[in-house]
Amino acid sequence: MAHLSLADMLVDFGKRDEPAPFQVSMPDFDMPLVMQPAAPETDPPDVDALIAEAVDKAVDKAVADATARLEADHAAALEAEREKHTAEVAALQAGIGEELGTAIRQRFEAAEKRVLDLTAEVVTRVLGPVLAEDLQQRSVARLAEIISAALRDAETTKIRVHGPMSLYQALETALGEQASLLEFTESNGLDLSVALDGSVYETRLSEWSISAAKVLA
């Protein structure tokens, strides 16, 4: 084993070799320094409040849906009622139109008949006294011939005559003495009728009056 001397064991306080320098990366102090704020302390969530909020939202949605359905149902019912009312009004108008048409037609028919009746009456009252003399004379003369022939052929004692006084007077004049066998009854109208042996003869002047009334209507 080798033996060390004291010199070998002493430290050499002479010049020592310097170690080689090395690069150390240092931060750039020109860069902005961002300081992260400390996270605030948070309170624990309010479970009851969250539940109440969720319930309120659910209730609001249910109410909105129900309201929308009710409004839709109401609108549909209103439209159906409107259509029903329109149909009823149309049916009522059709019925009223038919009834009105029937009533108007009946009124016109009644008015037409009334006008004809009134016209005939007017003709009787106005034109009766001034009928053509030849028409009256021919009618009365024809009755006088019939009566005279009947008196010659049979034993006739009474002859019933009905009609206006003006024509009867003309008949009396035409019959002369035979007029004493006449039994006269005055009546309204234009015709002079004679009841003889179960037969009735008349002047038929009313037919002329009705024809004239239709022409004048």
C-alpha cells in the first residue's frame, strides 16, 4: 500500500483553475407582467331558488299552451257558429223571398181583380146612362118582339121584368098597351131581364160593359 506524505494531504492554496462560464436565460423584464386575480369565493347554489324558478317556467309554459289551445278552440267554434248563422240567414232569406213572391203575386192578382171590378162599376155608372141609343133601342126592341110573340101564342097574364128604370120605360113605350101585363122590379145593373114561361130573356148589355171595362183597364 502506498504511503501519502503530508504534502500530499495539504491543500494547494495556489492559483486554481477557473471553471468555464455558462449561459443562463433570464426573463425579459420589458414584457408586460399579467397578474391573474385571485378567484373570488363563491357561495353554494340556492337549490330552493333553482327549483322555484324551474317550476315557474314550467307553469308559465303550461298556461301559455293552454291559452293557445283555448283561443284556437274558441276561434274554431266562433267560425262554425258564424257559418251556421250565415246558412240560417240564407235559408231564412230564401223562405222569405218565396213567401214574399207568393204574397206579392196574390196581392197583384187581387189588385187586378179589384181594378177590373171598379172599372166595370165606373163604366156602369158613367157610361150606362149614355150608352149608344141604337144599342139600347135594338135591345129593348128585341125584348118587345119576344114579349109580343109570347102574348100572341099563349095565355100569359103576368111577365116579370127586372132591370134599370130607364130601359123599362123604353120597353113600356115599345109594348104600348101590352105593358100593363108587365110586373117590374127595379134593380142595379145595365141589363133588363124578362121572365116569361120559365125562360129568361135579357138585353146582355152588361157583357158589353165588361168588355169595355177590360179595354179601358
